[in-house]
Amino acid sequence: MTVTAVVGANWGDEGKGKITDLFARQVDYVVRFQGGSNAGHTIINDYGKIALHMLPSGVCHPQVTNVIGPGVALNLSKLRQELETLAAKGIPTPRLRISDRAQVVLPYHIALDELEEERLGEKKFGSTKQGIAPFYADKYAKLGIQVADLFHETRLREKIERALQIKNVLFTQLYHHPGFTVDEVMEQLQRDTDWLKPYVCDTTELLHTALARGERILAEGQLGALRDPDHGIYPYTTSSSTLAGFAAVGASLPPHEIKRIVAVTKAYSSCVGDGAFVTELSGDEAEALRARGGDAGEYGVLTGRPRRVGWFDSVATKYGCRLQGATEVALTNLDVLGYLPEIPVCTAYRLESGQVTAFPSPQQLYTAAPIYETLPGWGCDISAIRTFAELPPQAQAYVLRLEALIEVPIRWISVGPERNQIIERP
């Protein structure tokens, strides 16, 4: 049995949580392979509306084992809060396994993130202030704390002492902050990890054994291709790879087993955070689209910030699908566009050097202008439709035109926020 990856084609916020929740009905494992509590996946099903930041999006399916892989930035307090929220909603305690090699977001990571954004002022990167950049910086500087370290007090104390020798210089000299003591960091970690031990295991062994048994695995990515630190709109990126290829690393899966890659994209464009956004709308036009987007409008799941919105960008989306190696696409929020008599679609960019259909470097994006073609709208509610043939001809034509532009089959079409509001094209 091969592995399916569900990943974002754009800036994040594409609706991956819904697609993962949908696919989780037919799998045995759902694995988060990167990122942390800096973004959210929203799912709406029989239990109501659920916003997840740390937990994989298979938690509503009792047969699924949910895995937090070694590539994840593990925020222990956020994870515990989410488990408590699930229990309060009446959701049975999910099967959860956490890699003993995953590393932990520490209090000083969050403080550094907050203080640096404040220091940068108008030049800030739009961080969610969840400690993600300082966390991954420490990981690659070999200052990180693995989950396995939490159960060895002497070793843990030594590692925190080493890290704080560097961090406290930054806190006191650059940020004029008192810094942290080893004891206060140890106290918080011990408080947060008393409940953790039953979930911890060697997830590499777990997943490789599952593959040997022919069990079904879904790898769930966070954010989207344009937030990848190597291939995205740098420096307005996240700090871990958002690409399906990284699932082999962040989940510890054999690369050759990832055969199906579902890239998720909206029927229009949206993003939270800063950086170039070529098709961005403003004023009343933006607010009209934002207010209709999703279950409660286009606002960040974690931050509540208004998402920037724009028309569908085929240049960016084709690039994102290529980076992901998409074998198929899930198109979300098609129903949102039902209020429009005509719908612009960006088919190319105009740069100083001329017209292009290939996604340019981040430096060129700031002067790029969108080139649009206009397609007819369908002007009606499509949220109750469940087959492609039942869609209005204009909606069918819209989907087929996007498919031709991005050069990947659109197999799934979401026509509402709930799990069952989905069209599958054979």
C-alpha cells in the first residue's frame, strides 16, 4: 500500500483540513510531517466546527492512528489544549502517537519570536508569534530539545543551560528582556510532559511496520508551496519545507512510497501574512469576497487576521502544483464565487521584461501585474450539488479552464465547508 500526501498549492489556507478529514475515512494513519502551531486546519463534521493546530486532521475517525512526526515543531501546551477541546466536544480520545525524535517548542522560542517581530516594526514578516523560526533555527544549530530528552532530567537540564547561555545574551542585550532561568523552563516542561509519556514512541518503526502490513497512510502538510523556505516567496515563508517531498523526511517514510499527491487550492486566492500577492484585491471588492469565504469568512484560524484575497492565480498555482509533484488537485470554495456575474482568472504576469506564464523570482513579483481573462459566473447556490454533471455549465467551464491552466486533473471540488459537500470527478 502506498502513501497519499495532502499538501497546499499556494500560500496556505487552501482547505487542507477538510480534504484530510474526508480522506481519513479510508486510511489507517494520518501523519503531520512539518510545521507547528503556527497555522490551523479547520474541519466541519458531525461534531461541529473544529480548529486544529497541532493534532493531525484524522482525529475524528476512531480507526485512525494520528501521528506527529519528527519534523514537527511540538508545542506541548497547545497539544494538550486541543486534546481537552476535543473531549469537551464529545469526540472520543483519538489514537495519538508522537515521535520520540520530534523537537519541542520552548518558552524562549515564543518570546524571541514576539520580541523580534516587535523590533522589526513595519519590516516584520507577519509571524504568528508561535516560536517557529527560533525553534527551527535552534534545531539546525543543534540546540534543540527532542521529546526523548524530556524523560532524562540531567541531560535535559544540561541542554537547556547550553541554549540559554546564547539566548539570554540576546534577551538582555538586544531586546532588553530579563531572559529565562533553567529552573523556570524545566518547571514548565515537567508540567507539560507529565501526561505525554503514553503517547511517545518510535514512529519510524510504527509507520514502516504499517507499510509492511499494507496499511494505508496519509501524510498531512501545513501551509502551502509558496511558503516553502527554498522555493516560496522568500523571506515571507515558513521555516520548514511545505512540500510533499519533505514528508519522506518529516514523517520518516520511504520516498518511493509517496505515489499519490493531492494539492489543494481554492477557486480564488487567499493568504495570511506579508509578501508579494499579485492578484490581491482591495476595498469593497476584497471585502465582498472575504465575507463570503468559507464557513465564517476569510479570517486566519489561529490569528483571526483578515486574509488577503484575490482572483485565482494560475501562474502561482501551476508552480505550486509542480513543486508538490501533484498527481491530482482538490479545488475548494467553488461555491463562494456564486455571487459573481463574471469571474476574472489570472493567466499570466506582466513583468518589466515582458509577459510570462512561469512563476518568477520573489524579487520580480513586487513589480508583476496580473493579466486576466474573464469567465462567466453561474449566479446561483451550488452547495447542494454532488456531481459534476449537475453543476451549472458556467461552473463546469470554470473548473475545466482552471484545470487546463494548471495542467493537473481537478478530481475533487468542494462546494461548502462541511465534509459531505464535495464532488468527486472520476
